[in-house]
Amino acid sequence: DLEAEFPTETSEGMGRRQAVLREIEHMFAEWATGIAQESGLTPEEIARQGVKVTTLGSYRLGVVHPGSDIDTLCIGPPNVRREDFFASFVELLDQHSDVTECVPIPDAYTPIVKLKIRGVCIDLLFARLAKPLAPGSTPEETAKDDDVLKNMDEKSVRCMNGFRVADQILALVPNQDTFRRTLRFVKYWARRRGIYSNVLGFFGGITWSLLVARVCQLYPYYAPSQLVNRFFRLYLQWNWTKPVMLCEIVEPRNDPGLSGLKVWNPKTNPADRQHVMPVITPAFPAMNSTYNVTETTKRILLEEFRRGFETVRLVEQQKAAWSKVHEPFPFFDHFQHFLCMEVLVRTDEVYKKFSGWVESKLRILVMQLEAVSGMLIHPNPLQYDLCGSDAEWPLGCGMFIAMSFARDEGAFPGQTVDLRGPLTQFMEVINQWGDKDAYAGQFRLRLRRIKRSELPEYARDPDGAARRRQALPKKRRPAGEEAPVSARGGTGPVAAAAASTSTAGGGQPGGQQGPARRQRIVNGK
């Protein structure tokens, strides 16, 4: 059942991926050698400078399916600077005849190059070794030792940590095959239930891997089907004031080269005490992989753990099929009211950068909306292709946050819920995008509050919209209908007076551009 729905990569597909990785490593090694020659290194020094392209994430853990990205780490020697990697090496990649996408994001918290070569999507990270390799050692073996982090720059530490964590997970589980089979099911379930997104405040791939690994440690002789049962029960009943850990946290040694590395410790770090569902990475320096989780996403995660546990029990009683466990969450059928955010752009490059910026800031909007009395929210991690629904903007995606109103949360019939504050603050954050001026006029963010009956076709029926949208005439806004809140490239700060207010005409920050439409509760819904 799982193989049909969520198949593993074919041997042919794995061969294609391995060939792409070999090609990238060859390009990286040649480029690094050229940099070394320009730096005046001797042939002997160049021969042992230490260059390696390795993998991390799902690919390294052995959970690969067709279409999945390969998280890849380029380990470079001390003479190769990060600035060079994101300049001349990216230029080299971009000129490659088989590369169809190459988008560098050097200013991200973890700098990355998003690459597509011969149909294989690659997320490329870079870590710079702080000192040359010791004679006879390899970059991968060196990366596993904590001393590799001595005097390493902060961004390289973060990139290196992904490799080190994946390696530690595989070393700490009692049976790697059982771990992989269980993890495949859990990741598929999490995606189908709409709770797979680190950036939005749910759990990302590394967190799901850590949770499954801990269950495997606790029940080393269980089969995957039994582990799935224990997985749901354990984390439904978990005391989340305590962290989930695969091993004890290693405190930093009294070493000047390591003193700047921050280890997760709620006793000494006040910020760590604010984490609501801590799941700690096993490699030094220990970090919390769930720092983005909010009270809203915690509530949703616990609801899904409960549903999963109850459904698996029905499966064990032969009252339900396994497919019932990972049945998709009916997001648009489950709720009546939504906040719709549409990213509209001119080019692929702007789309990747601006949509990534908006997505990375959605958690801020979620936290602002959490504070609205009487309202529960449910963010959807999926991004829906607009399918050409706006003739003026050739590319874009829609993102949705559902809104519901409950008496036990303080809602009452006739209550007016004002969304102006959260939306205004969110738009101010969006307007801080560093590339805003560089891409002036090439992007736009449109926000509007809609009912289920007003959902666009691309959300209700994505496949049908892809087939039909281009044939439909441009849909005009009915007379008298208010325009949506919009952030436009190069127009300056954006005022979000309400969920249906427009600033397309360049209104003053904080000013109200039209009648404020507030959410009104009828019969508590």
C-alpha cells in the first residue's frame, strides 16, 4: 500500500542521482583546485587540501522517493571563501548545459544554492574547513569529529551540522532498515496530514527522523507496524516540558576554538525555555530542531498524534485499513473561513526568492493571529500554483491559513474580530525584504479574507485548474468589491488596514484605504 502511494526511488533513478552527485563533485574539485592555484599553493598542498561533496538529510538516511531533493554539502579547504563559492562556483554551475535552475540564496540563515540538473533537484550547502586536513585523513571522517568545528565560521557550523546529525542518527538506531521503513511511513503520513513544514512551525524532515529514531531506540525489536503504534502513543502522551533526545547533550569543552558554540540548555539560556516541543539534535553542538513550533502548531500536532493513535488501533482491530491512517487532511472542507495569500511574480528567480521570503515569515503572522481572542487558526504548508489565474502575473502561488471560531476559546455570536493589527505587522515585516528594490515592480503579495465558497479554483481543484485555467477569460472583479491588501515591489511600506484593504495606490503607512472588513461570527462559526 505504501509502496504504491509513496514509492522508493527506482534503481534507475538512484543511478541518475549518483551520476549527478559525481558530476557536481568533479566540478567542485576542479574549481577548488583553480582557486588553490591562484592562491599560490604548491602541488603537494593542493593534493591534500580536502575537497568533498557529501549528502545529508533524507538522502543520507536512505529515505529517497522519486522527485525528492538531494540535500548536499560541499566541504571546502581553508583557502576557499564562502564569497567565492556563491560567486564564481555558482557562475560555473549556471553555465553548465544540463543545469536548468540555479538560484543562490547567500543571505539565508543557512546559505544555500537551489539547483536543478538533468531533472534532479539539489540543495547545495557549503562548509569551509578551519584548518587543512591532517595527513591520511578524509573530509568526511574529519567532519565527524567535534574538533572540526574549532574556529569554524558560524554559517559553516550550521551547514556541517546537517551532515553530522544524519550520521549520528544512523549510528544511534539499533536497526537501520527498520528505522528507514518506519520513517518512510511517518514522513508520508505527516505530508498527507499537512504537518510537514519546519518553516511554518510544524516539524521538518530532521525532526520526524529524530522522533522515529527515539522510538526505535525504545523498542529495538519491534516491527515497523508496531513502531508506528508506539510512535503515535509515545508523542501523544509525551511531557513536552522535557526534550526528546537520542543521547545525552555534550557540553562544550573549555577550549577557545569551541567556546562560541551555543549548546541547547534551558537552564542557562532563557530563549531555550520558550521552546514548546523541544526535539534535540544528537551531534555537538546540540540544537533544538523545533524552535519554530508555536502553541497553534503544537495543538494541531497533538491532534494528529491522537488521531493517528486511534486510527492505528482500529487497524489492529481490523476495523480500518492502513490507508485510513494517512488519508489526506481535508483542509478546505474542514473550515469555513480562510486568509488567502497570493505571491505574484514576473520571473522564476524572483519567484523562488520572494516566495521563500514570504514563507519564512508566515510563522510571524501565525503568532500574531494566535493572539486574536476567540479565533483558532490552522496554517496549510502547501503552496498552490496559481495556474495562470492572474493574466498580469505569469508566476505565483497561493498560501492559506484557515480560521475557526469556538466558544471555549472565547468566541460568541455577533463578535467582531479585527485582523488589521496582525496583518499590518506582517506586511511591515514583508516589506523588509532585502531584494525589494532590486526587483522593484517584479513581485506582489496579495492578502484577502475569503469564505469556502470563494476559494479559487487552483485551491479547490489544482489538477482541473491546470487543465482549464488558461482557456478561461480573465476574471474581472465585480463592481463594488473591495481590492485585497497588497505588497508591491518598489512601492515602499505597506499598510494593511484590514483583510480586504488595498494599498495598490500607494497609501500612507498605517492609513486606512477603504472600509475595514472585519470577521463577523454568526452562530459561533
